[in-house]
Amino acid sequence: MSTQDEDGIAFSLLPEHSYEHYRLLELPAELLGLLTADKPPALLFKSSDNTPGNSSDTNAVICSDTKSYHVRQVNTSNSLYITQPKEVPSSDHGPSSTGVQCTAKNDFTLELLSITPHVDNVKPYIQAALPIYSSTGHLQSKPPVTRDQLFADIPFSYAECLHAYEEMACFELEQPHGCCIPSGQVKLQAWQSIMEEAAVHHLDLTGPVSVTQASNLISQANDLPDQVVKAVWNAMTTENTQTQELTIDEESCVKFLGLSKLQASTQEQGSTSKSLFMASWRDLLPEKWRNTPKLDILKGQYALVNENRDLTLAGSLAERQQQGDSGKAASADGKSMLGAKRKWHEKFRASKKAA
């Protein structure tokens, strides 16, 4: 049996003859408070087999339902003990007394560090795991995974995974059974079908929408599975639990459609005209929101190329090529200047000889 001090740290002693080692877990106050509640949350140790990009961070995390914590090993110079009560017989055959038995000693603890929640930290894991669903219904060749399987392999809490999943408009197909990420073109197609259906029924999408009206908007989409349109709708809306009404969040809608348009516009050409992109972005929005789009809304999602005339997705091949060309130009300029200096020096030396 282990004991804890006021900070929730278990302590231990290692007998010299056993050489056993223990890793003791130090819990932050906020998590310790949850565990002592009437209904403590389940804690999960999680790590990912598929780290996105060039990341080599495969460390485990501990997750509650809503938060994630990095696990860090901390060495200590203090003596930490695991102890248990033990009955100690009396040497004179009298009544036994209660003593303390030391069962293990520990040289380090595992410390939990709270991870600042940010949806963009989760998205790379989802992008690395899921196929893209194109406008033709074609899927990239990636192993199919259900949503539960996907979340189990992402080192973040369930709530953080769900937030990123919904913001990316991911959805789960029945056949083939697995989750997908809709392409930019598919997301725009789903939104345009919602806009068209709303126009037919004279429905203002900038105001509250009933659950029944939302269901009708989703079910009337052409050539797309209902799951796709519902995922796009959910990515932009919030629900008022008291009135049972849904509202499209202006900020979420504008950002979602801007990024979707950028993805669709740069899919084939690699980049798109900045002026044409801004005009197309405005045309996707309800009339009341047409003046909202600003490039700052997509900060971190795009890069300027071709002397800032065009846009491309951040991290795309077009951006890397642009950076490569800039590097080559800078290198060439450096060589040109170096050559000029050498020629000037040679001319100066020749004039000295002539004098």
C-alpha cells in the first residue's frame, strides 16, 4: 500500500536486497481535485504510433475527458518512500505494536504538465491518419479507421479530439466503413447546396434556425452523402439548448469557407490570384457577411507567392518552391556581389602598378 503527502505524492523505500524500482506519479492540484470528486473521471495513458510530419515526440500523455497532460520524468535528491503499516511482535511476549514497513525507494517521479488546449495541435494527427474524400467520391488509399480508433491513437483528450474533428468537418462513412476528411471542393459543394435550399425557403442563415429546418437543409443536398453536409453544417453552428435552435457562427463560417476555398483553388494550380480569391470568398457568404473576409482571418493557413500577387496553402509544394527560388536568387546575388568586389579589387591593384 502506498501513502501520499499533502501534495498527492506517493513515497517509497527500496530495500538493498530487492533492487526494485518504482515510478511515482505527481498529480497537479486540478487533477487531484477531480480524482477526489464523487465521480472521478477515467484517466487514460495515450501515445501515437503515427506522429505527423517530422515530429519525433512519441512521449505518453495522460488524458482526462477534457484535458491532456505531458508526462515528464523528474529526478530527485530527496528520499521518497512507499510504506505500509506492519504489526511488530513484542520481544517479551507482550501485545504487538503497530510499525511502518518500507517496501521501496524511488529516485525520480513522473510529473504531469498541463497542455494548453489548442485545436491546431490535434489537426496534424487527423490529417496524417484519414483519407481525403473528393468530389467524385474517391478516397485516398489509407487504412480505414472508425472515429473511436482514430481518437485512441491521438495523444489528446476526447474533447480536444472531437473539437478538431468537427472543425475539420470530418465524417464517418458506412461503406467503406471509416472516417474521412472532405476536400475543399466537397466542403464548398455542401455549403452551396445549403445556401440554395435556404434561398428556396427564404431562410436567413445569419439568424437562428430550428432543428427541423436544419434537418431539411441537410437532407436536400444533391450528389453528396448526408454525413458530409451534416459535418459541414456542424463545423459552423452552435446550439442553444434552451430554445433548441441552431445558429451559424459568423467567425467560424467565414474562416471555414475561406480555408475551403483556398484548398479548392490551389489543389490543381498550386496557387491562386489574391484578388480573385478574395472576390470568390465574399461570394460564398450571405449578403450580411460579405464585408467580413480579411486575409488576417486565415493567418498561418496561407502564404504569399509570386511577388505577393498570389496565395497558396501554407506548407504546400508551391510555397516550398517559392522559398527555394528565393534562396537560389539570394545565393546568386551573393555570388554576383562577391565577383564584383573581386573585379574592383583587381582593377585597383592594376591602377597602382600603372602609377
